[in-house]
Amino acid sequence: MKEGKIVKVSGPLVVAEGMEESNMFDVVKVSHNNLIGEIIKMENDRASIQVYEETSGIGVGESIHPTGMPLSVELGPGMLTSIYDGIQRPLDRIYESIGKNIERGIEVNSLNREKKWAFKPKKNIGDKVRSGDIIGTVQETRIIECRIMVPYGIEGKIKDIKSGEFTITDIICIVVDENEKEHEITMMQKWPVRKPRPIKQKLSPNDMLITGQRIIDTFFPITKGGTCAIPGAFGSGKTVIQHQLAKWADADIIVYVGCGERGNEMTEVLTEFPGLIDPRTKESLMNRTVLIANTSDMPVAAREASIYTGITIAEFYRDMGYNVALMADSTSRWAEALREMSGRLEEMPGEEGYPAYLSSRIAEFYERAGRVACLSSDEETREGTLSVVGAVSPPGGDIAEPVSQGSLRIVKVFWGLDANLAYKRHFPSVNWLTSYSLYKEKLDKWAKENISEEFVILRNEAMKILQEEAKLQEIVQLVGIDAVSSKDRVTLEVARLIREDYLAQDAFDEVDCYTSSRKQAKMMKLIFEFKDALSNAVENGVKVDDYIKLDYVSKIGKAKLVEESKVDEEFKKIEDSIKPETEKLMKGLE
Ligand code: ADP
Ligand code: MG
């Protein structure tokens, strides 16, 4: 294709003329350094290009080489366990070969071209296939098989299919279409990141994404295929929640897109994640994980691309029929990249300098989540889900700003992090009065079937108690605790137990970091047994202050630290001591 000439360089933005053969979103190579850029604006022959690498030293008059291809990712076996930058360059392999100082213009394939994978065909010669059909599998990691699908746009009869060890560029299958044209299929396919991968149909998400985080699973659950935003001030616990989800959520595949707030935050992810063990499979968590990392020293434009790179990889595993969860931390860093590019393009700024299309970009991103009927022929129905959880970092923690508002308009779950709770070291600092889940009703049905009917009743009751507590606290502030009726004192005590012993959860404690739904239900039940016993005792003249000193009450406080395997035994001991301890106290009063 015809080369263009640079007429302007402004940080990550380069403007070039003579680009009439290129299209919007095409990738270009900038100057003889071959820096990777993407066209983000076209006016006649003039292209504005966002460059994903440092542009210092690049000057007017240098050449631009169009590739005629949109910014795409390579999809195929080998993505799991990988660590990529925002445009899918494999950081782990680059670090290995050339160290941490990535040279500009370096060309590395996203997927390993040498590695051989054992391909097991699932189709036979003569079979009819359509886009999305699974023609075979390879064991990508010890726990995940990569299902090799017929790429989009190909349909026909299998003329040849192989079995054995192949690289991702070897031809493993030939499909002949109705015009007798032959299509060679490899284990790798490419997809332009800004375009959602096609599906057969969107379905309504019905199942809970189990996170093991009590406040989430109990009060503000998210579905498999759901969307969620976590706005919170600096230090309120966004990253810890995202890490908890990456570690514990019962998704098959995790795609973690990190745009670090702090300089060393991504380095922590890069060093910590590979060492983590999946509690369920006892294998390295990386076996089900793809990491996209933007360290703070990487150019701003790469951040803009990273969430698209991440979600396209996530969609690819969804298309295989997996439950995928994507975490983006923080989407504000992405929006700021968008704002910076928009400013350099001299576009008309919208609210707070963000471009007017900010909310539509946010919406487009979250709309790629969902539960879907995957693309395939009708005989081969399968479902996949893609859940998306985005952290938002509003400056000063005030969510009346464009990125938070744009996110909240589109997502169905809102975990509002509260700086006051974080200050008091109540973690996760999810505010139980302002947060919500629009999946709650739907998931009540799920919880009744999969946890218990009682749990659904108790959790609704618990929320009422917390709401009542908030009102009572205002009264207590005015008139003092002594003026509160004993019935209200009971409410306040039960609410305190719910907050401190149930909702507060230490992400760094070996046992507390994850609580199964079964244990959550049992913990909830214990709290309500306490409530009944306390109410009864108070009616019989016992003082709340005396009652809460009972031994078993402090044991409820430690119930969260009881290992899952000992829950039945240990909780029974607590329950069995309620009656005798209460009776002993009442006897003493006579
Ligand atoms: P943010 O990403 O919102 O800036 P972080 O996720 O880094 O905040 O959290 C800040 C600090 O708060 C953590 O380093 C940790 O000490 C504490 N923290 C947050 N959540 C928890 C949790 N669930 N359990 C224990 N400590 C937590
Ligand atoms: Mg953070």
C-alpha cells in the first residue's frame, strides 16, 4: 500500500497525509522504527494515528506504512498463562528474551509459533460445518481445553482433517464451501478488537457468579454474564476486590486487565498472580487466566486498546462455551487515555474534558458481556457467558463524574465503595445502603434452588435490619444510646453482628478470604438464632449489655474463621450452647 508522510507529532498522536488508501481503525507502522499505531480519525487523505509506543524522536516528514488491517488479536491455544500488554504483545516472552526495557518497534508474535499442541479432531471428513463449530480440541493447560472453532465466515464440508501434534499455524483442517472453494483452517484465528465477536443469540443471565465474598453473594450478587461497576476512592479496596474475584469467582476463565493506579501495582499483579494456586484445582491460577498489563511507564494509547484486547480474548473463550469473567482495573485509566487522545485531536470536549462519546464507548464495552447462545450450526448448541466487572476511580471518590455515571447507566450491579468504611478498616468497604444488584430478584430464585429458601428469607430480613440500624443510629446520635428502647437495642446489636461478623471479610486471611454459599447460609442462620435468643432474653428482663458478653456470642464472631470442613461440627457446638448459656444468665437474675 501507498506510504503516508507525517505532518504533525503530538505525544502519542501522529497526523499523516497521503493516507487515502487506509481506513478508520487500520493499523499502521510509524517511521522506520516501525512503531505500531492505529488510525482513529480519517479526513480525506489525512489520518490521525494513535501510537502505542513512545513517539519521542519521531518527526515531521517521516513515513507511515499502512497495513490495511484493523487492530486485531491472535486467538488460539497459548493465551492462557500469558501476560500481554495492551496490544497483545507477550510481556513474559519479551522480558525473557530482551529484558524489561522493551525496544520500540519490536515485533513479536502474540502466540508462540513453535510450540506444538496435540490436536484431537472431533469431526470427520465429509461432515458439514459452519462458523463456530468445534472441529477438535487441544489441552491448552492442565485444566482447560481449547476448543478449535471454524472461523467466522467459513461454511462447508470437511475435505481433510488431521490428528496429532501441530503448531498454531499448521493447517489442521480443510473445508470446501458450496462454490468448491477450499478454506484452510489452523488453530489460530484473528479478530479485530473493536468489533464484538458474533453470537447466535443473547440470552438472559440466570445463574449466580459465586464469588465467595459474603457481602457480594448475599446482598449484591452478580450473574454469570452480568455487568458490574465498582466505583471507589483511592485506597477504598477496588483492586483487592478485583483480585478476590480473579482468585475465587467460579468462572472457568479469567481475563484480568490491569491499568495500574500506582506505579508498582501492576508489578505486584505480575509477580503475585503466577504464584497463586487455584483452591479448587490445586493448580496455578494462571492456568485459567490471561493477564493484560499496562504498567504506568507504558504509553497512554496502549491503555485505550487494552480493554478491547481483553474483551476480545474473553469473548473467544465464551464462544467455546466457557464461563468467562473479565476484570478491568481501573476503567478510569482507560477513559483518561480516551480523554487525552480526544484532546490532542482537538475534539469538542464534553463534561470534565471527556469526549462526548465517552458514555457510548462505556456502554459498547459493557454490552459485550452477557450469556449467549454461541455461534455454531443448529445441531451444536452451546452456551457461554462473559461477566464484566469494572473498577472506576472517581477523583476524590465522588461518583458524580462522567466515568462513574456512564458506567452506572449501563451496568446492572453497583458495588459502591465507601471511604468511611475503608477508613474504619471495614473491608470490603461495599456500602450496603447504596449498593444494588438488579439481578437480585432473579437470583432469589437461583438461591432458593441452589442454597436454601431460608437463606433468601434471612438475607432479606438482614438487609431490613441494616436499614433500620441506619435510622436508629441517627436517633442515638441525638438522644444517646440509653434513651433507645430495648427492642431497638436488640436491632442495633444484631446489625452490629451482621456488619462486623458477617459483612467484614479479610481478603488476606487464609480461611476468611472465601466463604462458600453453604457456609454463608449457616453463618446467617447463627446470627438469627442469636437474634431470637437475645429478643427472648430481653423480654424476660435481661440487659442487652449483659447478654452480649455470653461466651457463644463471641464465638459467632469467630464463625467466619471456621474452616469449611469443620463448619457443621463447630457451628453445632455454638448452637448447642445458646440455650444453656442463656438459661444460666436468666437464672442468675432471679
Ligand atoms: P484501591 O484499589 O481502591 O485504591 P486497594 O484495593 O489497593 O484500594 O486497597 C487498599 C488497601 O485496603 C489494601 O492494601 C488493604 O490493606 C486494604 N483492603 C482492601 N480490601 C481489603 C479486604 N477485603 N481485606 C483486607 N484488607 C483490605
Ligand atoms: Mg487499585
